[in-house]
Amino acid sequence: MPVRLERTTRRGDLPLERTTRRGDLPLERTTRRGDLPAVVARRPRDSAAEVLRAILDHGPIARSTVARASRVSAASVTGIVASLLNRGLVREVPEAAGPPGNGRPHVPVDIEPGRVAVIGTHIAVPRTTVSLMDLRGRVLDQRQDPHGRRDPAEVLAALAARVAAVGRDAGRTILGLGLATGGWVDATTGTVVDHPLLGWRDVPAGAVLAELTGLPVRVDSNSRAMLRAEMLFGDDAGRARGSAVHLFVGNVVDVAFAAGGSVHQGPRSAAGAVAHLPVEGCAEVCACGRTGCLQAAVSEQTIVRRALAAGLIDRPDFRALIDAALAGRLAAVALFEERARLVGRAAGLLLDLFDPEVLVVVEAGANRMPGCLAALRAEAAAWSSAGADMAVAVRRTSFPDTVLAVAGGAVALDRVYAAPLGQPGDWSR
Ligand SMILES: [Zn+2]
């Protein structure tokens, strides 16, 4: 190892000093609370969260093994599990055959499947989705309704009424409500800051829904919501908790990034805005006035317009187009493959930018058609400097048939798993 020659520091090496004069000093004043910046630092490690996550990942599991898996002391695990049992988040399950004559039998614990649930809501451009989800992230019920007008007050009032109906029919304690939507969403304040396609600006959706439903509410963007679902319950949750990028492609396009199990929000909660990422090979004019923006190239509205022009569908209905492609209609399949290639180019750029362990894509074609996923992967590999090595990191969503139902529910479940013994008031913090 090369050794750097050391030299004694001499006076001339030091910056020029000037005698401090009285007038240079700021007036001294005791620092008060209001002088401090708002603390948005990561919360300290929550032992109850570690315990519940270990039970989710490994249950049924003995308390002693929970202690090993969660690195929480055995004594703390006992107390935490008692509180989790009390809240109906976990249950004791009978052990088939314990070791005989070993004193107290150990009773394994598992996630409670029946007593509690969360409600997820999703606001898309044409419709809203309301879902009921259990603690394992399973969708127990989902309802979709088109909205006629997009006035925020009307949409949110109708949504709250559907939430109440789903809650009544659930027969379970509802722990809270999650809302996911596109555009720029400030998760800290529960505000839809800007959703150009809906025409919403600074809509305090979280506060409105909390007021109307009486439930604790958490709000987040599509991609951050789905990334949380992948990290909690996804097919590749282990890798996703390491580092992951999530690319959501619907009418809006957005991205989320997580490292070390933490989803990055950014100080303005604005991380992941890739709608206007320039993509080569696209001639669509975007709402922003430029040509070649990713969202304009791949949005559902764009592909529907092309399908209408080609006579593939007779009304502007994205689902009809998907059905045509799934039924094997070649011109419809070709539209989705072209879209998958454009999404693949964006995926290639994202792979180079973040170098994640996994890049999860939600895109209707790749979700359901292996040929589209293959086209997307190949294009991502071609556009990534790491080439074919990176193609393996690209995978479709773990929830291809329930994306919108899972998104809102995952926002709520993420809160439950982050602080399972917290108070409802913590949801808005
Ligand atoms: Zn644009």
C-alpha cells in the first residue's frame, strides 16, 4: 500500500485568521423550539414492527424463533406478542406435536387472518377502486366504479360512501384506510399536490377522507404504494427490501425507489416523477408541449386512441383493447408490444440510474402477456449499459390482476406494519 509523505503543517498552510470583533458575533439567543427545522428523519427502529414482520415472513413461528429472526430480545418479544394478540393482529395456532416433557409447550403465533382488515382506495382517471385487504395482503373484496365528473369533493364523497359500505360488509375491525393515486402526492400531508389528468391541485384528500369516514387515513402515489406491497408481500420481497425500483404505467407513469427497506419520498414528496422523461422513438405530443415524453408515449389514453384509429375497438375502452389482445388479435398484441418496448427503454435508463436488485414493472400488457414482458426485458437490456445482465432484474408486478385494489390497501398495511402498536393519530404523522 503506498504511503503518503507526511509534512508538518506550517503556518502558511492555514487559512488567514482575522481577529474576531464584537460586531461579528450574532446576538446570542437561546435556541427555541421554533428555530429548529422540522424533523423528517427516519423513525427509530420499532421493535413491534420487527416482530410483526418476522411473523409475517415466517409464521407460524415460536416466540423464541421470532426473537432470533427479529433480533429483538426474547423478553421483549413476549410482551410485544401479547400486545399484538390483544389488538387482533396475530393469533396463537395449535402446534401439531411439540417436544414431549419439555416443560411449557411452545405455542406458535401467526398473522391473524380473520379479525382485522384495512380498506384500500385508488383513484384512477376513469374510475375509483375500493378494496378490503387482510394482513397478508390478500384482496378479500373489491369494487370499481366509474366517475362521471372529476370534481374532487364529489369523487371523495362518493368514495367515502363506498368505503363505508365495504366496511359495513367486512365483519372485521377496520384498522385504517389507504389511498393511492397518480401524479404528485405528498404522503406527509396526505395531499394530492398535482394530478394533471384529473385536474386536481392541492386536494387534501387524506384529511377529507378521514373526516368523512372516521378512519385513520394514509395517502401515497401509485408507484410508492405498489413498491410497499412488493416489499411486504411480493414474490421477490427479499430482494425488493434490499433495493428496488417500481415503474407504474397506466394513464399516468410514475416511479418509486427504495433502498434498505425504506421508500424514498424526497423533501417535497416529489420523487419518482418520470412522466416527461424523453424516450427515443416516440412522436406523441405531450400535454407539457414537448414531443417524446414517456407518459404521452405509453399512457392508456394514447394506446386507446391508436386502437380506435386502427378500428381495433369501437369505443374508447382500454379493457376492451386488453381483451382483444388476450384473445390473440394480432394488431392489438402489436400495439401492446410496441408500448412494452417504449417502457423497456425507460426501464433500461432506470436500471443504469439506480442499479437496483429488482425493477418491478406494472404495465397491463407485460402483466398478462409473456411476449410483452419479454419485449420489455429485451429492450431494457439493450438500453442499459449493463446489458443482458440487467434483464434478470426486470420483473412484472406480483399482483397482475389486482394492481389497483392492492395499491390503496398497501398504503394502509404499510402503516400497520411500520408501527403495529401505534395510535390511529400516528397515521397522519
Ligand atoms: Zn411532457
